[in-house]
Amino acid sequence: MVPLVESRLARHLSEPIRALLVGGVEPRTFAAGDRVFDEGSPGDGLYVLESGLVEIAARSVPGRQHRLAVMEPGDYFGEMAVFDGGARSASAIALEKSVLQFVPTPLLQELLEHSPMLAAALVRDSSLRMRDFNHRFLQELLKAERLSLVERLARTIVHDFRNPLNVIGIAADLAAEPSATLESRRSARDRVWRQIDVLNRMMQELLDFTRGMTTSVVLPKVDFLEFVRELVFELEPEASRRGVGVDVDLGSLKEGPLMVRMDALRMQRVFNNLFQNAFDALGAVTQPSLRLRFELTDREVVIEVSDNGPGIAAEVLPHVFQPFVTFGKAHGTGLGLAICDRIVAEHGGRMSVVNQPGSGACFRFGLPRARPGDTETVITKP
């Protein structure tokens, strides 16, 4: 317990002024959990705590309060509203039975007129408290940002891992069929291992993305038509389960072998992410459809992945490839498309997206064709 005359407020006063303070205060007692005053209430004076503990807390969002400070015996609080004449900027709640002395605003003003030292002390103490509050606020902000980043990354992992895990599940079901042949079981086993490789690469890319590590990209020659056939084969079961029609326009690709320089596993990641985004966008569409279109030029094969969903909001469209920009999903993070854009760039291409008139979003990118005499290309990206 700290008597009023020994408090931080009274120690700056001369004996006559201190007597004026003691004679004008109003003693008040609060039980644990009682509210001394609420945020937004009128500021009619300050309080000096003689015994007990009082929490000072402020709202950040409706229904949630953050502790700013805990007042101990000898401390005073509530002077901010007295200074500016505004409402209380925070709430005060007794943490245990507390005895306080209430100093009404008229009495405080009279004390300030007679004691310049008290005025200076109040300003100094308020400044120190503001510094402490700012420090606490920054710490809480950094903590919240870290937690938010962890949550976003966790959601990204769940989102991006869904398609490979679905493929593994389908392959496991096929292999477990009593009528499955040895060849079909081997095929299912190979699919499982391919998807495990995809999952491992995805995890490494997440680590590389967050660490900003240098990436070495090896681009071997790949039979692109065979890659597309395998991609569609693995896409169709998930699309059928979701009731989404798949339209594949191979264009001139089907006219003959086409070798493309690319990392097949990483490029599969790009397609899978685009497919999953399309599935999410098509959830409320009556007759959902997903279209793959391929166009061959002298230098590259151009790929378009589109859907007949609602498209992307105009204000979001220019930013979809930036990290943590989301669109059309309650739990999306935007990190998936940022990684896809990076993968395409490492292949020497550029990813773009537009809204199709009267339809959904269309993602477009190109991959370089392999030339006679080409060897495996190694690209290092900072």
C-alpha cells in the first residue's frame, strides 16, 4: 500500500498544496473485475492507486482488448482525458480489490495553477508512458505479423499440396483394386513416386522463396505432348469429382513430336496451381468448365489455362503475381501464383492474366522450343 501523500502525484507538491489535494479527493474502492472507467467515457478526473492492481487496456477490434499497462500502488492514471478534454482513450479494470483516490478535474486544475513542478511532472510521466505504449504496440504488431505470415504459409502449403495428395489417393485406390493387374499396380506406384517428388520440390521452393536463395534451374529437353497427356490424365479424375468439364485444344501440337526445354516437375506445379485456382473459382458456376489451349510458334509453345468463372476483380488483376495477393478465395494467400510466375520466368517466359469478356480468367505463358543441337540449359537466378 502507498498512501496518497507518498504517491507519484503528491511527491511534487509542497505541504500546503499537498493538503489541498488530500482534502479534495474522493476515496473509491473497486472489487476484482470492476471497471474504474471505460474507453470512450467522459474524462472527469484522474485516479491515484493506493492499493491493489489496475489494468489499462484499449480495444483493437470490437470485442478484443489489448493490455497497455498495469498500474501499481503509488501510480496515477486517467490524466490524458483531463489534459485534452476528450473521452477516455482506454479502459481501467481492477485486477484485484483496489483502493483509489479520485482527483476531479477542477481540483487538478487548481493544483496545476499553484504548482508548475506538478505540470512538468505530469507531462514527463505522460511522455514516458507514451514511449512505453509505443514500444508495446510495435512488439505486438511484429508478433501479429509473424503469426500472420506463418498462417499464410501454412494455408499455402495446404492449398498447393492438395492436388498431389489427391493423385496419390487415386493411385492408391487403383493399386488396391482386387482386379488390378500387375502393370496397373506398377503404373500406380510410379504415379505415387512422381507426386512425392512434386511434394518435395514444392516444399523446397517454399523454403527458397522465403529465404530468397539463389536457384539453379536445369532445363532438359522434354516431349511436351507426352507431358500434356500425362497432365490431362491426372487432371480429369479431380475435375470429374468436382463436376468440371475439361476442354483440351492441342492445336498443332498433335501433328508431331515437340521437344520443349523445361523442368517437368516444376512446370507441373504451375499447371496444378492454375487448375486448383480454377476449381476454387468455379464453385458456384452452374456448368463449370476448364479449358487448356496450346498454340505453336517458331520459338515457343504458348499455353492458355482458362475457366468460365466470375473472373478476377479489376483492382486485383494487376497484382495477382505479387506475394500474398489473394482473389476469390476465403483462405488463399497469393503465394502460389507468385511462385508460378517465378518458375515461368526461370524458363525464359512471362506469365500474364486477363479477364475474358463474358467469361472467367485466362492465364497465358510460353515455353521455349528446343532446337537441334541444344544441350541442357542451366540458369541461375538470384
